[in-house]
Amino acid sequence: MVARLLGVSPQAVSSNTGLLRLRMRSGRVGYPVFQFAGKRPIKGLADIIRLLGTAVATDWTIASWLTSTNADLGGDTPIEALRTGRRAESVNDAARRFAAA
């Protein structure tokens, strides 16, 4: 489904390190819809995923951080702040602080 949305092969999706993929208990992999704006991944998200991917235990932690309110972002969630396209640097700063903690 994600491959169709993005207009690429399933192999291209599975090798894309800029997408958040979550392994379910069943072993299947899912791609959270919150990371897309229409038919494109949200701009700036790939940088956040790479940054946090080296600092957190699981991709589920990244998903939780992206969708939780953040005082550094005025109470917005990081994904909301990225979606607006105006606060990518603020989200990057917040992600760096989270990764360092």
C-alpha cells in the first residue's frame, strides 16, 4: 500500500531509511499514516528518524515521541510542527535534546 502511495516498488519502500516502520507483534511491518502529507513523507521527518534511530531502543519510541506533545514546541507534537513546514529546526533541536537524554 505504501509503495502504491509513493509510486515506487515495495523494495524501494523497505530500503527507505527515511520512513518510520513499525514491527507489529505478528511480525508484519507497518508504516504509520501520520508520517505522510498526501502522497509524500513529511519534509524533515527523515532527518529526525535518522537522528533518533541511533539514540533510542525501538522505532516505537520514535513514533511515541513524534506524536506526543512537546513543551519545547509550544505544546505541539513534533509531527504537527514538521507538518506546518515552518519549524523544522525547532523539531531538530528538540530531537537532539531527546536523543541526548
